[in-house]
Amino acid sequence: MSRVVTLRLSEETAIRLQATARRAGRSVSEIGARSIEEWLRQSEFAEIEFRAFGGERHACVKGGLQVWQLVMVAQEYGLDAGQTAAHFGWPVHRIQAALTYYTAYPDEIDLAITENRSVTYDQLARLLPQAERITLHLNADSSTSAS
């Protein structure tokens, strides 16, 4: 469900909003609504900012990783903020901020994680032609060798 809200913008701001919408191939309403939603979330989650990646907007820990990337690693530690902080060498409060955001928006973050895990090597190689496949063979004694 959506609700119509009227806003008054300066002429300059309205022109910038229209130009942004045109570049994004979206309506002014879509860009305006997204911008307000992101601003509200940033106000509610002090360590979170939004940045564009490949034409999509993603929640990020300020100056750091996208939240979905951090959560994907944190899942390997049972969502333990302390262990995840040690993994990244970050203060625990930054990890906790991402996990708190994840608690509030799990569908958004889980979708990004699922999309990331579904990428194949062939898809990645089309995006990054310089990519090389490296295979690791783990032996029973936990030593590794690369081929």
C-alpha cells in the first residue's frame, strides 16, 4: 500500500531530482520515495549508508562493506558480532550495526546473499574477463595445494 504525500521543493532541487530520475530510467516519484526511505533508514541506523552498485542501491556499513557481504561472513560465525568483528578487524559496534539492520530488513539482505551465491564462474568471467579459476585441493592433513 502506498500513500500520496505532497512536497514543495526548490526549483533547483526539482530539476536535480528530475535529472536523477531520467538517468536512472525511473519516475520522479520512485526516486523521491527511494531517497526518503534511505534517508529515514540512515537516520534510524547511525552506522548505515546507501551507495550505488551496478545501478542498484545497497545498504552499507559507513566507509565499509555492503551489509549483505558482512552478514554473509557473520553467518559463518553463527551471527556472532564479536567473532565477526575479529574476522574483519573492526570494532564490534560496527558489526552489531549491520546485524541490527539485518534484523530489521532480513528479506532485503537475504535476497542479496541468495543472488550472490547464485552467480556462476561463467557469469563472473563475462563481467571480469581477466578472472582466472583457481582450484584448491584440501588434503586430510589440512594442507592445501593450488592448481
